[in-house]
Amino acid sequence: MKYELVVFDLDGTLLDTSPGIFNSVRYAEKRMKLDAIPDEQLKRFVGPPPKDMYMEIYGLSEEDALSAARFHREYGREKAIYEAITYPNIKDTLILLKKMGIKLAVATLKSQGIAERILDNFELKNLFNTIVGMDDKESLSKAQTILKAVSDTGTKGKTVMVGDSRYDLEGAKEAGADFIGVLYGFGFSPDAVCYDAVFINKIEELLKYL
């Protein structure tokens, strides 16, 4: 096999988690007494660390942004995990990759607990060798989550990251992994071919690159 390990992003790659993410933002706004942002800006929260987005979009201090991110995660733990939708053919593709002897991992900027619960809710958790999420201090970068997945699985061969945003692409490059982008998620538009990477329109197309 070309790759020993395939690392997947979660939001916009394995699951359409946008309804829960958008509701998490609205919940954090209310708890923090923030002015509501326009609906079209909500999609900026899909992928990046929430703390960074609360600083960037609302102009919050790092301390206040961390508080907002905690409310964001609170909604995620209690409700958002049930508001996601699995993308077509995800589970079948993962099962086939496992049968091919490829190690599978998730590297996400969702909190560790939420990532594990949402994947368990959709009966995907047990298909992965490891799941790496954000720590309690909101301090991990995408590259660090990828590198931890490599370490957790004892991977010595090549690794490829599969994701839907430039955060995934940049994290993969920083971690020394190859990258395959999906165009059905949130971060890449159909003109994303301007990036120096491979792109697929549906998850089944991943197989021909592995």
C-alpha cells in the first residue's frame, strides 16, 4: 500500500456537523451576551479552533474567547453530537480501508470527548485505530493532532491526511504528511484545484489514490 496510515478530519469530511456547530455558536453568543453575527458567517466556525474564531470574529480577548469556546463545547457535548449527518458511503469506505490493512485515525479540532461521542453515536468510533481531538486548554494545532495520530498508531511508513479545509492542508504539510482534499465539505470550493493537492468529489474516489 502507498500509505500505512490515513488520517481523517471530522467536520466536513466524515460528518456534516454544521447544524450542531452553528447552534453551538448561537448558544455561546447568548451565554456570553455577544451580538449575533450574520448567518453567513457561521460557516467560518467549521474546521478552525473555536477559540481562534471567537477572537477573530467577535474581537474577544484570549481569556474571553476561551470562555466562549467552553460554552461552545458545552452545547456540543449535550446536543450537537445528535445534530450531525453522515456523508454518503463513509462507513462502507472505512470498512473497506480496514480490510485493506490500512491504519485509520481521526485528527480533529473538536474536543476529545465530543469527537469520541459523536463518532460513537454514528457507529464509526470502532473503525479507527485512534481518535485525536483538542485538549482542554485549546492549545493543539492541526499538525500536532496529526502527529499524535502517527505516534499513537506507531506508524513508520507514509501518512496521508484527508480533509476539507486549508487548515487540514496546512496541518498536513507541517506534520510531513501528504494531503487529499474533499470538495463536498465546507472549506474548499470547486475552484480549490488552485492548491497543490489532490482533490476528490466523493469519498469513494479516495480508494484509487491508496
